[in-house]
Amino acid sequence: MLYGRGTEQDRIRRMLVRAGAGDGDGAGGASGALVIHGEAGMGKTALLEYARGLAGPGRVLRTVGIESEMELAFGGLHQLLWPVASLLERLPRPQAAALSAAFGVSGEAVRDRFALGTAVLAILSQAAGGGPLLCVVDDSQWLDRASLDALVFAARRLHREGVVMLFAVRDGVPGGHIGGLPQLLLRGLDSAAVDALLTDRVVALSPYAREQIVEQAQGNPLALLELPASLTAEQRGGQLNPVALPAGLSSPSSRIQEAFQAQIRRLPDATRAMLLVAAADDSGDLDLVLRASARFGAALEDLEPAEDATLVLLSEHTLAFRHPLIRSATYQDAALARRLAAHRALADALTGDRGAGQHADRRAWHLAAATTGADEAVAAEMVGVAERAGGRQGTASASAAYERAAQLTVDPAARAQLLAAAAITSAEAGQFHRTAALTDHINALALDPRMLADLARVRAIVELDRGSPGRAARILLECADRIGQCADLAPVLTEAVQSAQSSGDRRLLADVAARLPDSPQYAMARAMTGPLDAVREPAPGPGPGTGAAELPHAGHGDGEGEDGFAERILAGVHGLLFADHRAALDTAAACVRDCRTQDVVGWLHTSLHLLAEARLSLGLHEEARAAAEEGLAVAGQFGRRHRETYLRATLATLAALQGDHERCTGLGEAALEHADAHGIGLAAAHALRALGLLDLGAGDAGSALARLEAARDRAGHPVLTAFLLPDLVEAAVRAGQVERAAHAVAVMTRWAGAAQQPAAWALARRCQALTSSGAGAGEHFTAALRLHEEGTAQPFERARTELLYGEWLRRERRRSDARGRLRSALETFEGLGARAWASRARTELQACGETLDPAGRRDELLDRLSPQEREVVRLAATGATNRQIAARLFLSPRTVGHHLYRAFPKLGVTTRNDLPLLLDRDR
């Protein structure tokens, strides 16, 4: 029975009821996830047991985090899903392969963390069979990071599978917080619940003893049960002195641990020895505990006193502590020498056949725990653990193993290399605070140029997400100065260029430019950092037309990967900056594809951002939104705040084009706030440009001009301002401040000359038209439209030129000519969903004397759908199956089916075969 938890129980009960309530559309009931957190002893485990009882036999999967096994990659996932491993054959091959690798069955590496997360979601959906299926994860704060990431990834994407996931997390444990999921905080019991619990569950206490227990427990249920158990009969009767209860400790959880320790100390020595061995490993393997305990002369019968005291629960093959704090109390109460001996005994018991294969890592960790000084042999074993963990994407485990290996070696050079490896893998795991701490202890003088370069790039990543891009660029430049001309210089300088651009610092960009060698390899970087007038033609370098997809892959620039990826991203950015938008799109698409197929996870969010911007520049607004939303989700998953800021600005821009004031303002201001706080000048420029576009579309030219001039100032370099200068020129002209557009027009003209692309010249001529008068303006407009036709299709920009030309023609009293331009602009704006711009075109047409029939306007069908429904429908229209869509969007096939079931009536169709024609019409 639970006391004082009626509200919490009701919340869990309703989750399970909803999960079991399918709605006849082929999907299960409503899935859900909940993180139950609080200090030790608050009843988290009891609530999980309550949920298990409600779900019933055969409808529960369970795993428990074990502190001593936190470094064993995928151990928790294996424990949870092994009972349903037979369902692997029902999954798509990549997902089945990912789970088989995580389980250690196939011997292969987990090459795609997103495929693994999707596979977890898919197998849970299969296991639910419509639901409800309950997954409980106790002591999540001690689950290995690889397992927790995969499970949280799946939990965030639950929808209609009939699955309920409950995570229990102890507060106050480093790294224990789980974000992005609903939270339930367990507080202390109220006085009525305390009174009921003590009355029902505790032997008689004198009023004084009861008062002391209540004061000490502070409403903690476990403390209310365990503190009385630590007292003698006389003490329970009232013979208490000031130290009878463990007074003065910091929290009820520490007082509970003291109570458990008091019980443990009353046990026989042999029993305590066996409990210590079990606490040191806590694998639950009774046979292993017995074999290791034999070294201390203990046998099975010595466990009886602990079992009688209900400190442990035994079955034929397993041993489990009744509560995690009992394990902790056992281990912490033992002297250091006894703990070391317990770990040594466990390592010896795992030696031989039982120590091979899946036990090798556990044996190595026990050896390391039993070693107090340097030991090169054990250090070598820990390096093996790290390499195996890294191969299975257990990067947090790999980092811990590398760090322990560094502590065990006496060679200063080897120690520096191992600490650098620990720092690099911790960054890949998103543990940026730990990365920073590790780098403080590395002797950089002992590193070879390759490791020094890798370490500098990792330090720059941490600085990007925790500090500023300016400081990140300085870290990379310092490294470049140290390693000199070598093969590892190129990626360092490439990422220095991108960090410096992100800062918006002109002086820093000049410092980077000064270090770029005068060779064709760095031509693109020089074009992006030097003066515009020095760029005579498109900079040579890798691009889609020259085999970008075949370039080598990336290194540790924004995460993990192989050499060359930073250069590919730079090529794509170069395409965007110099109006070669189709090249940028092809490069971005190739980067995203390779991120997915080759597990270059650390670059995926950056590649998706590049893809979103390339699609946006080409007027592919729905596709751009899909890429940006996925990129934002990926960046959030791995804590990449720097890239999140840019992606929010991209989404704000798309919202501005649609005239969605609330969404644009929310995203734009959030991006601007973070950018200003961390010196991300270029991201601030993109956010301000989005807000300026919103104002411009709404007709508030004065506000738009102020925002766009602020955006220009934040970007810091002329080539980085070209994307917003046409908006600034238009805002200045519409606000009656033509003189404030003169400099922007001059920069646009120089930029177009450097880019030598029709698309660039089209925008430059449009700007010249807006600031000209008479026949000259008309010539510039017609030239701009001709250039739009010659270059890569940019429907939104062409429509804006037509709108502005139509407005000019109307003012010139050429209404017939104006109507043709304005009708074309209106049709494009409506097709793109650019409502504010369509409204402007419609107003101009009416001013030209044309009568518009509102009922004749094309329905904006996709606006009826949620963003997730839109993306599912878009993919279904390409012929993709539910499984393929699920893998692409990190959903379950059941959820995909539910989205289609909801979308069809809104679109007025009955089958997916109707979607291609419908979407083509809607565009």
C-alpha cells in the first residue's frame, strides 16, 4: 500500500488507461512517458511497482540502472528488451541490425544511433500489439548513457503505440536529469500520510521516539520505515539520547543510509563479506557472487541472516538488494582494503571461460577498481574496453575507460594521449562539462599534431556550445600556429573560418584570413574571409559539380566522424554565400545522406541546417521546414545549443514568409537572446532578418529597416550580409529613406560581381531598380527578371521582383502591364503559402482595378495539417511505405499510420494514391 500518493497513482493509472484505448484506426492507444524524480526513499520504486501491478503479467518490460555497471554500454537496453528479442525479425533490416549490435549478438558495431533509437521505438510498438505495454526504468541516473539515450530518444517520439514509459530518477546525482519529457516530482508526505504510515507499518513507538522519527524523516516514506528499524527496543520505548538517531546529516537519504548501515553492522562477518561482493558488482548473478565470496570463506548459507532481515531478495539464480540504498550503504561502510579485495575477487571469478566475450569488459573494470597505483597491464585492458565501447557507440563508456587507463599509466606521453581520447569521446557523448575538465589536465606538449588538432577541434565544439564562437576560433588559431604546415592543418583552419564567421567579428575574420596559405586548397576560405573586391571569380574548390559526394568524410569538427567533412560543409556554405544555390543543395543533401549511412552523427544537425537553408533559398519552403525541424530535434538531443540557435532563426524566417507572427516572434526572439548572450553575431543577424522580414511583409517598413540594419551590423563581413541586403534596400525605399539603401546597393553590386551567378545579379539589379527612377528603374527590373529566368529557379525571389516591378508599373500608370506581373507574383506566393506577400500582391491587383474572387483562390490544403502530419503526407506522396517514413522521421509505423488516418479527411482524400496529384495541385 502506498501512503499519500493518490494523485501520483491516479496520473499513472490514467496513462495506462489511455494506452489501452485504441480508436479503431489501426493505431494503439495514446502512448506516454513520465519521469518520476525525487530524493532517495520518496517512493519512486514503489510507484513503478504500482504501475507494474496495474499493467498485469506479460505487459511489462523492466530494467534497473546499476551504479557499478554505468560504463557497460547498452547493458540497460539489453536487460529491458531481451524478453522481446524474438520480435527483431519483424523489424526492418537496419533497425534489427542496430539492436542486434547493441545486444552484442551480431558482433557488429552500432553505426547509427538514430537507427537504434528508431529500432527501440519500433520493437516497443511491436511488443505492445496495440497496448498497453509498460516499460519501467528504475534508477535511471545509473543507467549506462548509451542505453538511456536510446530509450529517451524513443520516449520523446511516442505517439499512438499503446506504450507507457516510466523513468525513476534520483535527484542530486550528477548526470541524472532527463530533459524533454513530462516530470513528476515526489515531495515529502503530508502529516496525515505520515501518521497513517507509522500507525500501520511501524511497531509501537513512544510519543517521544515517534516525534524524533517524524522530525528526522522529513516526510520521506523510506526513512519513516527504516529509521525505527535501526533502533533498539529500548530506544523505540523512549530511551533516546542526542546521538541515538543519526542527527546532523544533510538529508533524509543520508540518514536512511546510516540506518541501513546500522542493520548491516549487526550481521555476521561472513554475511557482510558476501553483501560487499554483491554490492561491488550487483550483476544479480548469484553464482558469480558465491564464487567470488569463496575467497573470503563465505558460502550460500551465510546469506541467510541478510535474507531474514529482508536486506536482499534471493532466487535460484539471482541476488538483488531490496533497495539501492542498501547496496550503497554496504559498499560505503566497508573499509577501502575490503572494497579492493572484493573487486579483485570478482575479477578472478570472471577469469577464464566466463571472463571471455561479454564478461571481458566487466572483468577489466573490476581489475581497474582493485588497482590503487599504476599498472600498465590493466591500463591496456581499459584501452581495450574503450575501443570496444566506442565501436558500439558507447561513447560515454569509452571516455570513462580512456580516463581510467590514463590514471593507470606512468608514461606522461601515453597519459596525455589517453586523456585527449577521453576528452574527444566525452564530447561525442555530449558531456561538455566533463570534456572541459579533462582538457585542463592534458599536457598538450606531449601530443602529436593529429591528436593536438583533434583535441583543439573538440575544445572548440565545447566552446561553441558553452561559450562563444569567437573563443572557439581563437582555440583553433592557436592550434594552427602550433602544428604548422601539416596534413591536419586544413580541417583546423576550415573550422576556424566557420567559427570566426559565426562570431561576426571582422578583426577575427582578418586574423583567420592572414593564416590561410596561398594555395588552391584554401581558395574558398579566402573568398569567404577576404574583401569582396579581391574575389574575381567563383573560388575553386570542392562542389557538387566536382564530386562533392565523393569527398572524404568528416572528423571531430562538430562531433564524431572522419576527415574531410568540415571542408564539405564549407563548400556548401560557399555555395550559399555566392548564390550557387543548386550546388549548395546537392552538397547538403550528400552530407545528410552520408551522416545517416555512415553514422557521422555529430555533423547531422549542421548538415540539416545547410540543407534547410539551401532549400529555403530555392523556394522549397515545406522541405526546408522539415529539414530545419529535424535538425533542431537532433541538435537538442545532443545539446548543441549553437546550432539550435541557427535552426530557430531558419524556422523563424520560414514563419515570417508565411506571415505567422506568433511563431516567427517566438523563434526569432529565442534565437536572438541566445545569440546575444554568447556572441553569435551571424545567428543574431539571421534572427533579426527573420523579424525584419515579418515586419516587411506586414507593411511596417520602418521597423523592418531598423531590424535589418541591426542584422547587417551583426554579420560583420560583407559576404555574410548579402542574404539580407535586398530586404534592407526594399525596407529603406518603402520607408522613404532611400539614402540609407545606397551602401547596401553598392555592396550587392560588388557581391554579384564576385559571385558571377545570374541569381546574384538578379538581386543586385532589383536593388538598383528600387533606388533608380524613370526609365532606368524599368530597365533594371526587366534585367532582373531575365536573370531570374537564366539562373537557378528561386520562385520566391522572382515573385518578389515581379511584385515590386508591378508596383512600379502601377505608379507609372501602366496598369495593364502591372496586372500581368502581379498575377504571376500572387500565384507564386499562394503556392508557397507566403500569405503576407500574397496579400500585398492582391492589394496591388485591386489597386490596378482587378476584381478578385476570394472563393476562387486555391485552398491552402497543407495548412490544415499539423507540422508532423504535413511531413508524413509529403513522404507518403513520394511512395514511401509507413516503415520507410517511420525510419526517416524517427517514429513508429503505427504512429505514421495514425497521422495518415487523421490527415486524409482534412485533405478530402481516401487513399494515399490521391496524394501525389493533390500535393502537386497545392503547390
